[in-house]
Amino acid sequence: MPAVWALEPPAGRVVLTVSGEIDRRNSPEGAQFDMDMLEKLPQRTFSTRTPWYPEPRKFTGVLLRDLMATVGGRGKTVKAVALNDYRVDFPLDEAMRHDAMVAYRLDDKPMAVRDKGPLVVIYPFDSRPELRSAVIYSRAAWQLLQLELR
């Protein structure tokens, strides 16, 4: 399990709030993370092709299952909410089974808002044929602000 210190109050600007069916919170809104807190959780990297870039890109971040372990996530469904108010629901167990992550680096660089950042929910689309579908692509929420577990 990731370190409990990850739920100390964020010292920097909050980039992600996890709310809803969670056991551990650090604010009235839920579990809030600044970038430093996310970067100290276990990191994973993979390269994958996406519908939005012509070539495979390298994504680095925290697997959704590690993030859920940190907050004590208990929900069955996740609602991802983005900066532009894009909202998408997806099954938590499926996302964790397929190694979906909250990525904060693209090709080893922090992602600016204009580059779909600072956070994006991303799947390793190239790892399994069933991940290359419109339904799964729609779950790749960029400019991510909040994950709500229900």
C-alpha cells in the first residue's frame, strides 16, 4: 500500500480531488493531491498509440489501483471530471484490471493544459485489442480535475 503520508494536506496547488466512496480524506472535499504528492506515489510508465497523437507516446503517472489504495477507494463506478467540464463514468474494476493510470508526464515532461494536462486518465491501448475502442477512448479524460467514486 502506498505511504499514508500521501494524505497529508497538499502544500501546493491542488491538481486532483478524489471524492465519494473513499476511506481516507485530507479535506472536506475528499482526498486532495498536489503534483508533488502524486509524484511520490508508485510510478508506472508505458508507451501507447492514441487517437489524439500520430505516433506512440510515453505516459508516466500513478496506476488507478495505487491511487485507490492510497485513498481507500471502495466505489464500483468512477466519474472523471475535466477542466472543460467533460464528464465520463467508467467501471473502477475494469480500469484497474487494464492498468489505467492518472498520468502527469508525457514523453518525460509535465503536461501543460494545452497538451491535455496537467493530468489525464490513460489506458495502455496497445496492450490489448479490446482497449482500442471508442468506449475505452472516451474514458481517457484529459485535463482531469476530479475522480468521484460511487
